[in-house]
Amino acid sequence: MKLLVNGNHLQVPSNVFTIADVITHFFKHDPIVIVEHNGIILEKNNHPKQIVADGDKIELVEFVGGG
Amino acid sequence: MNDRYSRQILFSPIGQEGQEKLAEKHVLMIGAGALGTGNAEILVRSGVGKITIVDRDYVEWSNLQRQQLYTESDANNRMPKVIAAKSRLEEINQDVQIEAKIIDVTPLEMGQLIDGVDLIIDATDNFDIRLIINDISQKYRIPWIYGAVVASYGISYTILPNETPCLHCLLQQVPMGGMTCDTAGVISPVVQMVVAHQSAEALKILTDNQEALRKRLISFDLWTNQQASIDVSTFKNTSCLSCGEAPTYPHLSYESQTKTAVLCGRDTVQIRPTSAGKRDLQTIAARLSNTGKVEQNSFLLSFTSEPHRLVMFHDGRVLVHGTSDVTEAKSLYYRYFG
């Protein structure tokens, strides 16, 4: 499956079904992240329920602390 | 009258009127590291009226790669960052009033610093202080601009009380750590990118061009060439304890304050003693002189007992270098400072 993630077309493995899987795939750690899926902002508790499909547009913004 | 600001005045959204407004504004810069020095230099060159710069740390060699106001001499002399920053900023523009504060910001200090401030710029390195800034911003109705970097990644968001969601709304949880400059490093271009976003938003607010504000949460990675921009307005939570209908400002309470902090990128723990009051560094230096190498300047005392180095400031704060372990740092602190 291919997803448009933060402006880049990226291939994800077949075990990626939900937004929570997308987050696990792209981050090594457990991030604080805001997700927009096909133009809709998701509440955190919906990440494991939200199914992704080929061609979906996903914006991921991680909160970091350095400065 | 010289033409120092002529190009900025020619930029029509600012103009002469905006320039005059800018000269009357007071910005509180929390942090004088990479983001703080970058933002401060731009605002001072732009002709802001006053900047108060606050930082608890001093200049080290590892800062020079990205913290643009500092020199090798500052690192050699372990100058407190705000002192070195003030000195350089006054060379750049003597018309701007620069106030330098060597302090570790707590809610108490924030309550004192906030008087007369038009805008707070976040140039800090941890979420504990950002959540304090967030509550202060809501309580006193002063906008603030979040900015952060790690590795080649940057993020920024402008928080307007009564209008946008606050940081508490956006995070939905208290951060428990993650990547830091310690583990992932940081490159200078991403600092400059976040500084550009923060300072542009600052100029809009300070010249009363609020309609031009970005209004979106942005992030970018300058190495993997990714970027994101999200409208987060739906995150504004009417029951938020920081910005909702019945705020309690939870991060201003004593219980929520941290007494130790691991410093980003430094392999260092800061210990903030519960007992307030000015320390007699001369006496402490004499006491330590037989135990290890002691060096002093008028701002701090540095004590080395390999493999650790402990630095004490007049207010009693201690930086324990050579460890990121808070327990070990406390142990060293009590061993040498009683």
C-alpha cells in the first residue's frame, strides 16, 4: 500500500491497517503526534480505529522538546 | 535619524506605522540557546522596543555550532548565556533595551517577568517549562509562540489566548520524554527555519498584523524533505484546565514543579535546591579546593572531580555534568555541596 505522508509517496508494509499502525511504522518511539487523515484531524483515541487505504493522504506532526 | 529600518518600512504590511508600534513592544524570550539567540537577533535588528532574555545556563563549546550570538571567548570564559547575548545584542542595536536574567524560570519568576510583556517567545528545551509558559499566557492573556527542534526536524505553533487551542489542548497528555538533542543531535539549518517561522509570526503580532498569522501547526524535516501543516482549531477544548471555561492553570501550582531537570544535549542534570537565598561561592570554593579542581568567575563556581563536573550559581542551582541520571546527580550534589 502507498500513502502520501507529509507530502511524500511512501510504501508501507502489508501489516499496516490503521493510523496507529502508521504511527508505529514511522516512529521508533511512542511519540506525541497529531494526525490529519484525508483532511480530517483525528482525536488520539481514534488512532487505533481509523482504517487507512491505498493513496490516503496523511499528515503527521510530532511534538518535540529541543531548542 | 539613519535609515536602519528603511527596508523593513518599505515592506508595506509593516510600514512606518508598524515600525513605530514595534518600537513600543516588549518581548519575553524564555531561553537563550539556539532558538533564543536566533529570535533575539532578528527582533533586535528589527527594532523591537525591549527584550527580556531569560536563561539558566552558560556558554559551552558545544553551543557554538548553532547558537549564533556566542563566541569562542564566551565558551572559554563560561559566560552566562544571557550576559553574552546582551553584550552582542547591544553591539548590534543600542536603541533596543535588553534585560538579561540568569534564572531558572518557575511560575513564581514567570509571574514577575510577565509585567508589561506583549509577547512570549518559547526558546526552551523541555515541556515542563512550556506548560508553565502556556498557563501564564492564558492567565495574563498574552500570546506565545511555540518552537522546538531535534535532529533535522522542527515544529512551531502560535498560541493566542481566547482564539486558538493552547499547548495543553494540543498535547492531550503530559510528555514523558522522547528524542532529545542528547540522543539525536541537531543541525543548525533546522534551528534557523524554526527561528524564521517564530520571528515572522512575532513581527505580525507586534505590528498588529494578526490577520496575517499562519494559524496552522507546522513541522518540517530538512534532511528527509518532509513537511506538514495542519489546521488544529478543532482541538480547542472548552473543558481544558489551562484555556477552557473554568481554568485552574494546573502547571502554575507548586506540586507540578520539577526540582531536577535533564538538560537537552548536555549529558547534564540541573538540581534546584529547595532552600532559596544567595550562596557564598568563595567559601564553598575554599571548602572544595582540597577535593578537586575549582574554578570561579563572578557568576559561578565550577568544581571538577573526574569524571564529573559540578557548576554552582549564586542562587544555589547546580549543574551536574557527566550524567543524565537524576539520582546519580543528586548523590553527587549532596556529596559535594551538603
